[in-house]
Amino acid sequence: MNRNVYFTSLTILIILTASLLLTSCGSNLLPGPAGSEEIKGSDKNGPDTGQPVEEPYDEPELPRIGIYTGKGSWYDNVKTLQNFFDSHGIEWSEFDEQEAVSLDLGMHFDIIWFPGGFAAEYKNFIPDHSNIRSFIREGGAFIGSCAGAYYAGDILRWHGTDYEYPLKLFDGRGIGPLAGMIAWGEIDTFNLEADHPVNADFGDSLDMYYFDGPYFDAYNPDSVEVLARYAVNDKPAVIAGRYDNGKYLLLGPHPELGGYSTESPDFNLDGGEGAQWPWLHASLLWFSNW
């Protein structure tokens, strides 16, 4: 064979062999679905393992709560809520009827909580309710327990008589008391809405204290989420809803209170003797991140 032809043929053979090796062994260097450059260099997989990395669990963010302690508030209810917040590491501070008007609520709080007490005094002793409405409208949150829940509605119906209320976060009526069905200071059964995420770990019902709180009659029932109902009449007992960019959670019963009886009228303010703190905590976490 001619020497030049021999070397030319050998060169072509080497080039073809190298091309085949690059195609078969080096395909993992190529970008695209079949290669590993897209996968190994991404956040979806750990270094050199090719195995998915679990997403870190984000703890629900705890809210800053302002609890109303001005005229109309009930001391025992305020104190047990403060104990509840402390036990769960939740930041809280107080505000009164004057600060409800003058304070920049959004600078200090994520949620304002109106406890049980006297709704008429909330209505009459807070000089102007527009600051609270503005706080909710601009993205704040409101929780009302019993009297605080009555205060949030458009109409308070008390023993069959309607009274217009100024806050109007809840577009409906708070109706009570349930006289003849549940007595003041009595523990009664509340049925939990089975498909609501708050209730996933709590069975079908809970027993909670009742102190003449409302049930809720929404003008548009689809505008609210029902968390629990009174067993005695199947009416909504705990609801949540939206108000412009903000939201509200309203409770007819008192899951925070325990220990009351007519024979022993002192309250347990530390989460025992009939209090339902685990459920209240689950409700608060859901509501804060809703």
C-alpha cells in the first residue's frame, strides 16, 4: 500500500473513533433533558447524589396581637387570652378606647382582638370606629370573642330586638343569646365542620363554654367560612370572612376559658378544666396565614 494512502486512512479512522466515543460516553455533558447538566447544577437535587432535596418546612409566622383592654372588656377573658398568648410565644400588647382611635394600628399589630365583655360599651365608649375599619380594610385582621363578635357585625339582635352597630366588618347579624337552649356559663357541644382544615385533628365536636355569645346570620352565606356550629340549633358559631383587603374571625363560644360552674364561679385562666386551647391555637394559626 502506498505510504501516504496508509497514513491518510489511519488518520480518518482515528477521527471517526474519537467522534463515536464522544457521542456515546460524553452525552451526559450535553444540556437538555437527557443530560445531567440541567439536573446536577439545579436546586432540585443534592450535590452528586441525583436525589431530590426536601424543601425546608416553613413554620407559620406568628402574629403581633393587640388586645383591647378598654371600657367594656372583661378582665377574666383578657387575662386568659394573655396567658394563652404567652404559652404559645405570641407577641401581644394592650390598647384602650382612646388608642383605638388615635393609634396607627398597622404599625403595632397584625391582629386586633376584642374579647368578651359588653358590646354596647364597645359601641358607645370608642369615640370613632373608622380607625379600626381602616386597619382591617388595609390588610389588618380582627378577632372578636362573644361581645367582640357582636361588635363586628352590621346588626346585633338581642332577645329579638335589632340594634345597628358601627363597625360592620361582618355583613350580617350576630344573634343571641341562646336563652332556653344554653345557659350563661354552661358548657355545651359545638359541631366542627368536617371539611375545614382547622378541624383535621379534632374529631367531630368539642365542648366549649358559652356566655351569651351570638350565632351568625350572614346576608350572603357564601361570604363566610364556618368553622363550628352550635349543636343545639346547627347555626354558625365560629366564622371567618373577608373585609376589603383584611379579614375577621368571630367566635360565639369561649374556647379559651375553663373551670367555671355555678357552684365554683372562679375561672381557670391557664387552659385547663374545659378550655380548648389546642383548637384555638390551630384556628389562630390557620387564620393568621389564610
